[in-house]
Amino acid sequence: MKSKRWNVSLIGCGGMGCAHLEALLAGGRAEVVSVVDKVEARAGECMMKYGAARCGVDYLDEVTGEDVDVVVIATIPSQHHAIAIAALEHGKHVLCEKPISHTLESAQAMAEAAAKGRGKLLVGHQLRYMQPWPEVISKLRDGLIGKPLVMRMIGNQQTFGQTWEAQKRLIADTSPLTDCGVHYIDLMRLIAGCNAVSVYAQGACLDRSLPEGQYNYGLMQVRFADGSAGFYEAGWGPMISDNAWYVKDFFGPQGSYGMVYELDHNTPDNPPRVATYRLQHRALPYPGCAWEETVFEERVLGHEVGKGNSLRSEHDYFFDALENDLDLSEELQASIEALKIVLAADLSIKENRVVFV
């Protein structure tokens, strides 16, 4: 099918919404016709900054519009399902930020609407499309270091000021384990090649201004059907240490594979535009070998880490699917499975028990 310019309406003009607009404009495959936000002034500012044709406060005005092909949803998770279902019922294609929704029931309703409607639905698990992750997933899934695997994922965020205040507002709707955890649980499922069977999690509230029952730090342990173990840690706030920021590490019977991310700690709220990844593989030539007999390889990659840049591969995948009528049901089901696991982690924290999924 011949490539076309897609008319896009953005719903939600916060940080991720603006990142989507930057990526869409840079990608050259879309025209932003409208932006919507419940805060009228924010919608107006977004319209002026990114050159949209119009702005508004009611998403129904746009999901029913004849000049809108694609709806990008970047609101809080509990609002995703109503917007997505309305858009799909009116024949629009939908790119929805992760997590797909705030409950499994509403997520399943979104999937059903996509199956019945004329539009396609993709949930924005951007890491699965963004290098170096496709390479890492492929190598580990194909047995580079054997199976089962131990997968260690740490993604804390040291934030201050307005960024931390925005995160506190988000915590009222979704926990760090849910908001960020779906990314890394999605990667773990791809790498293991199977579903999770059990989850145990712990949470801690490190800020007295958060309401009772909410937490800004969480740790989950996930057991997969093939015997692999996954560990994920997510914390937000100014109390997070420099050392706690970033670990992506894997080890199996035949060695280890890790992604070392060199980050400038002097800019916690605004990471540098270009970061350095070191992909490190240490192979064990035979069981019980000596340290000096291991084979070490390292590849250094420069990567643009701005949010707009990180979304470009996701957008290309989405528009390719639209133009070539590709089936996105597998990706949609994966987003629901990731949500199932992180919601099980929240339940584990509340009830202090292992949750079987």
C-alpha cells in the first residue's frame, strides 16, 4: 500500500503527549490536526507549540471527527478505555500509551472493541521496538546464555520539583510498578517466550504526603513457566540514590549478558539527549570453567534518549501496520498479559502473599 500522511488527534497534552507530538512531527508520516486536554490552557499551549489546527477539552469532538484517522491517547491509565473504545467504534485507529488500562476488565473491553471495529489498536510498549532492545530480546530468546534465565531489571527515577509533583499525581491513579513495570514485564515475556505463573511484590511509601495505601517504591519477583525468574524494581522521587537508577542484567547456564547505561547524574530530571549503552556478554565455554577461561565481548552504542526519539520506532511500526493491514492482536494480547502481572504485583503488596496468575 502506498504510504500516506495520517491525520492525528492527540488526547492528553502532558509530558508523554508532547513527546508523541515531537516524534510524529519528526517522523514525517503524520499531520497533527488536533490536541485535546481537560485543562483548556494546556491544550491551547500545545496547539500553538506543535502547530495543530485546533484544540479542545472534549475528546468526543475529535474521535468522531471526519478528518481524524488516528487517535493517540496519552492520558492517565484509568481514562484510556473510554477514549479508545469511542475512537474504535467510530472507525479510528488508536495508539494508546501503556499500561493499556487500569483494570483487566477494561483492557479486555478495549481488545473486544478493536476486534469489532474498523480501526487497529496498538499499546505503546516502546522498548520492544527501540534499539538495542530488539537485538537483546532476539539473542536471549534464541539461547545466547541458555535457559532458564534470571532477568534483573531496575528502573528507578530520581526526580525533583515539578517532575516529582507530577509523578505524585500519577501515583494516585497508578503505581510505579504498574506504570513502568509493564514495559519491563513485556520484555521479560518476550525474552522468556512464555507467560508468568506467580508474582510476589513489596512496596514502600517514602513520602508522607502520599495518601494511605499508595507507594512510590516497589519490587516484584516473577516466576515464569519455563523456570526463569524476573526481578523488577521501580521507585520515583528525590530520595532515590544515584546508584539505584539503572540495571538491565541477565544470566543463565551459559553465561551473562548485560546492558550498562552511562547516565549523567547531574541532570536527574532531564537525562542527556545521547547516552552510551555497553552491551556486555560473558560466555562460559563449559560448566565450572575458571574465570580466565570465560570469553568477554562488549559492544558500545550511542543512543538518543529523548522521549520523542525513543518513540520513533514505535510510530514507524504502527504506521507500517496501518498501511499494510497487519494484524496487531498478538501485541494487544501481550499488553494485557503485562497488565495482568503488574496488577498481581499490586495485589501481592496489599495482601502480602504470592499471587498466582
